[in-house]
Amino acid sequence: MKKTACFLFLTLILAAALCLSALADEGAWTCPSCGQKGNTGNFCPACGTAKPKEDWTCSACGQKGNTGNFCINCGASREGGSPRQETKQPAHTAVLSDTIVYREGVSTISWTVQGSRISCDVIMEAVNGNSKQHRWNLGSGTSSVKTSMLMPGKTYQITLVETDSSEILDEKTYTMPRASTFEDGRLKNTSVKVTIELRKLDAGKPRSEAKKVSSLSADKIINSIRNGGESYGFKYQMRMPTLAKPRSFYVTIYIESPDGFLEAEIWSDMEFKRVSGGYQTIWYYMLGDDYFENLYKITGDIPSGNYTVTMFWDGMYVNQSTFKVK
């Protein structure tokens, strides 16, 4: 019995030794430089050559001969991870500036292009109210656009779109700064008196022949837009003291409906000449007819109520008047 137990013990010791030897042989490597066999460390004890990296086959795609920690074909990890998804970097991007520069009635919308030169469209639309969407198609290399359609104190959404793909590159909402009150020497905004006279213009007639009417009717305006013929609007007249010398101002006039439809009606330089007498009068024969047409086409209605007409000179507030549509 003792002999048998001793024999079994010796057998177990021998088996363990054989296993250790096999494991040692399995982990051993032969030096590719000097041929030294049985190396178990990271460097050959004979010549110091580093242990060569073992090849492995990717479990995700089957790629053989990998030596690093990730597959050279699909990017999966040596431990058997999923293939890496290729991240496509955009060829270009464009970022709108944080602010819109407003100077003397003109707004400058600008952006920065990163990457290749691209053609952009700039889309402008008023926020918190209906509005016509204005779109500028700009050539390659352009990084800004100037416009007088943005009214001081109002909020607008600006969208930058790539022309060819219609991909939205950037989008921001801007609130325009409030305008200061007009003052140029002794000439102040309170010196300018504005009168609005309602007008009807028969088809084919020049604007100077627009006739005065007592009121504007929403139904008549809609009917004229649908069927053609006459159009409706107003004469805008300014009366101011005679100037000591001629001056030129950049005039912008905006119209806003009772439900917030806003458009720039006038944006142009105007020369105020020195005339004899105490006052001078300047006017636009007919405004508002194009505005009513855009209002109806976009909203499908001409709302009744008070319409606001606001004027700025060189970006400074001059006057705000109203007229009524029944």
C-alpha cells in the first residue's frame, strides 16, 4: 500500500514537471538574429535581439499577419472587438460670426470657411412673425454679404447653406441692436414731419398718378392681387426745415403688419438739397403695393388693423407712423 502511494506521488510530480516543461517550450522563441533557441524573456540572452511580435488573425474580418493591438484591415482590437467605423471628416465647414455688424443702415453678415473654397447661400428670415424668406446665392470664396433688410431691434434667423448640396453648414439667431435717435447738428428726428396718404394706382399708370382714397379695404387689396388691375398703397411724405447746406442720408423704411409680417420697403441714398423758404417737402408717390402682394402670397391674407411704417436715416431712428386697413 505504501509502495503504491509512493508510486502515485512520483507520477504526479513527473506529470507536473512535464506540463511545466511543455508550457515553457510553448512560450519559448528562437532568436531570428543568432539562432539561440529556448528563449523565454523579451530579449535574446546571446545577442540581445528583441523578441519578435507574434502574428495574430483578426476574429472580425479574418485578416492574417497582424502584429499590433488592432487589425490592419478593419481596426478591430486583438481581444476580439468590433471593427472600427471610419470617420469621414467633412471637406469643408463654415461658421457664422457671433454678431452681425450694423453700420449706417447696412448690416454685414459674415462667416469663416474652414477647408476648401465653397459656394454658399445665405437665408434670412425674421423671427416672431411672418416674413418673406430672403436668399442670397454667393460665389466661391465669398465670406460676407451686406443687406439693408434687417431692421434694428428685430430678431432674425440666419442660415448658411452649401449651394451644391443644400447642406446646412451653420445656423444662428441674431437680435439686431436698437437704433439711436437721429440727430445731425440742429436737425433732429422731431424736426421731420411725416404724413401718410392712402392711395390707389390704376393698372398701367405711373406711380405719380396714384389717386388719394379715404380708406384701404383688405377685401379690395386681395381682389386686386388675385385679378390684377389697380393696386393699393400710400404716399409717404416728409417735411423738414431747410438745411444750411445739402446733405445725403441713407434712408431705410420698413413696413410691419398687425400680425408681424415685416419687410424693408426702401433702402437708398437720398440727397436733401438746400432750398429757399423755411421748409422743404420730399415724398415717395406710392409705397406698400409690393409689400401687400408679398404679404398675401406668403400668408394668404391681408389682415385688418394698424400697419406700422418706420424710417431710419444712416441707421438712426427718425419716425414711426401708422395707417389702417379695414
